[in-house]
Amino acid sequence: MSKAIAIIPARGGSKRIPRKNIKEFLGKPIIAYSIEAALKSKVFDEVMVSTDDQEIADIAVKYGAKVPFFRSPEMSSDMAMTAPVLVEVLNEYKKRGVVYDYTCCIYATAPFINPERLTTGMNLLMSKDVDSVLPVVKFSYPPQRCLVKRGELVEMLYPENYNVRSQDLEPIYHDCGQFYCLKSTSLIEEEKLYCRKTLPIELPESEVQDIDSEEDWKIAEMKYQILRKV
């Protein structure tokens, strides 16, 4: 019987937004949204938070996640990448006699995640011949027509596209930064959040918001209130 785990990485340190992973988002810690979505999806045998911080651990447990161990000092630095953190978690569970065939990394600051999207992602991962599944969103403005600064002036990075209509340019997408569904073997082998054979789930821009600054945070709260009619 295959087993699946949801891992929510939530390091204590955050420079741009202090205590970002547990900062209040419309009345409750932002990490609570990720935990609740994972639990409500009912597709995971375990929902755990990987952290180095006792306060984060206490909040995670309060909202229903497990924190069976703390992450290592090596995986708690500013330079630690997400994929090795996930591999560390899988290896620690393996030492305890538990092996997970499927892993879903869910970011702690992604309140737009809903259980249905997680279910869709995991079902696609388990039913298709792919290594990973992730949500993507189309760039709202074609990057092929972008401008770059050269001294005091700006110029087109790709001047050959000056007379090309936007609708004739190939659509380009970016990672939504919400969740990543992976076959555990592929994750361990490649140590990447999306592997060789990756299937996308396209999301509308209304469901996506990077939260890297205080201004982003306010925009995310406004979008969430509109989307969920809070």
C-alpha cells in the first residue's frame, strides 16, 4: 500500500518579513492555512512541519500537524535549499521504519492553497507517468517584450520581438510557489522540487501571490478576501 506525506518547511529565521511563517494572516498564523488544506485533502498519511523553531512547532501541532523531530542545524541556515530539507525528513522517517512513496512539499506562506488543488496534484502524480506535479501561472505580461536598464536608459532585452504581437508570442509560465507533488524516489535522486518529467496544473492569477514583502502581504490579504469572500 503506497504512503504519502505532506511536508511543510518552516524555518524560524526570516529576514524580509520577521517570523513570516507564523505571522497573522487575516486572523490566524499563515502556516495554519497550509496545514488545514493538507489535512482537509485527506490524501496524506502524515502531515508534518519541518522546523528548527519551538514556537513554530507549537503552532503547527495546535493546528493539527505533526512535528516528530526538529530539522538539523545544516538544514536551518539561510543557504539551505528546500529539496535537501525534504530529503532529510524522508531519511529521518526511514530511520524510524517509515517509508513514503509520495511526497508533497507545501510552503508555509501559501494561503491560497486549497484541498482540491492538493488532491488533484496527488491524483495526477499517482496516475500519470511523471515524476512531479506543480501549479504554474502564466506571466501576465510577455517576458519576451521585457525592458532592461542599461545605465540611465532602458532597451528591449529581445529587440527582435519589437514588432511581434503579444498574442503571437509563446505563453510563458512560472512556478506558483505553493506546493510540489513528487515521487519520493525522484526527489531523493534529483534533489529538485520539480524533476525530469513534470506535469503542470495551470492556475488563474487570482489564486497566486508571492509574499516577499510587507506590501505583498497586504495585497495577498486583499486578494484572499475577494477570492474567499471573507
